[in-house]
Amino acid sequence: MAEVLVYVDHVDGAVRKPTLELLTLARRVGEPVAVALGNGAADTGPALAEHGAVKVLTHEAAEYADYLVVPKVDALQAAVEAVSPAAVLVPSSAEGKEIAACLALRIGSGIITDAVDLEGGDEGPVATQSVFAGSFTTKSRVCKGIPVITVKPNSVTVEAVPAADAVEVLAVTFSARATGTKVTARTPREPTGRPELTEAAIVVSGGRGINGAENFAIIEALADSLGAAVGASRAAVDAGWYPHSNQVGQTGKSVSPQLYIANGISGAIQHRAGMQTSKTIVAINKDPEAPIFDLVDYGVVGDLFDVVPQLTEEIKTRRG
């Protein structure tokens, strides 16, 4: 069976959930071979093997932390040359898509971004995408070279299928461009106790109807009762009510959780583009004609300042 390279997103050896999802998808196409780079790469082996990686290629070097994406592209190119895979899968983060695009250019291959599903095919992997703000679903395959595909988080349920824990060191030679852009400083994100927005299984978002930064407290309370991430519409972010890092939409982050709750959000096309692929969508809005209701699985017509606190209390009561 052909091998499929999976780029590992990890933090000091702790593998992040989108990578485990990629391993699940990779098994539909071939045998997953994981590529873990940077500090702690060698520690990723057990978690990756538990989720189906038949082999883990690792390489640790200061360049991965000290410079931007080129060292990682160099390493993935080396992995492609060593393995000759049927495809390369990368998480659809901002960095992941940059790495994937650079790699596809390097190896002369086609690229598919923001896939939400993947299946095998006689002529190569077939990727499903939700396009034009979710108005259409397309199935595509790369026709030139080794397919490079980025996959949105929460696109598939993680399945643990233990495989052999085989870890090998990847031979990497960095190109002259690898040290062209240096990272001069890093500022750690302040911990909120909530999951990462793009990876969260549940997202609770607020929009223009929140009417002020101080009112986002009720959105946060609902999110905390569900163990959810907090999102915001562009209108709320532009008004300065919530940080841009939490913006969901075409000019913000794209999310695909199991449950998305939109509060006081009208449902403009740019917002829908960032959350259309959510598995279940709930909206709370006092305007019965709001476009968001054309999209939802469940809609509540009412004042969010009445509905959301009651919903939060009911959730807390049921959870004891």
C-alpha cells in the first residue's frame, strides 16, 4: 500500500488534535508516515503510532524555531524525496497552508486547501471542499505530481488504530533560503482556559447584537458552561468589543466545530464563509428575518440577553 506523508503539528512533543485527524484520513488513502520537526519531535512517536502512523520521521534543529516556514518546507521536501508518497497532508492553519503552498511549488505538484473530507480513488485521493461560502460542495483531485492537501480541523472524528512505533531520523539539508527570515520575538498567548478557536468542538460567537464589549461576558459564560471557544463577528471585532484573533469569517478564522452557536449575528456572507461547514448550527437573534436563519439547524427568535443567560443556567443545572 502506498505511503501518505502527514505533517505533524505539535508543541514540544505534544501532538495537536488536527494531526490525529489527518492520520485518520491518511489511512483511507494509504499507510500514514508522520513527519515531526523541531523541539520535542522525537517524543511524538507514541501518540502518532497509537493513531495509525506506521513510521515517524523526525528531525530536530534550532532553525525550525528561529526562522519562518522555509526550514519546514526543506524538511518536508526531503521526506517526499525519501518516501515518494501518494499524498502529503497538512493541517489547514495559516502556517500549514503556507508550508503546503511552498512545498507544492517546490515539487511541481498541485495543491488543494481547506478540504473537509478525503477518500481514496483509482487516480489518487479525492478531496471534498465547501466553497463559495458553503454554497457548493466540490470533489477534486490533483492531476499533476504528488497531491498536497490541507485539511480543516474538526473534519473527521479521530480514530485510534495502534501501529508499530517506528521512529527514524530524517536527513535534512537546509537551503540557503532557510535562514532568510528570522523570528526576532515571540509573545505567548495569554491562557484563557478555553480551547483553541480553530480546533474547538464547540464555538460560541457574538456579533453586533451584543451591543458592547462588556456584554461579551454572557457569551463567555455560555462558552465556559459548554467547554467551548469564543468567537466574534467582524462587526464586533471592528467595534473593538473583542480581539481580532477571535474573529470568525472570511477575513478572520475559519472554523468547523461539531456545534456553532451564533448570538446576535445577522449572518452576512463573509461570516458564513468562516463557519458554514459546522456540523450543527444554532442561532439566537431577535430579528426573524436575519439571514443566519436560512443556514441554521436550530433557530431561536428572541432577545439574546434573555435567552443566553437562561441557556447557560440550564446547561449548568443539567451538568450538576
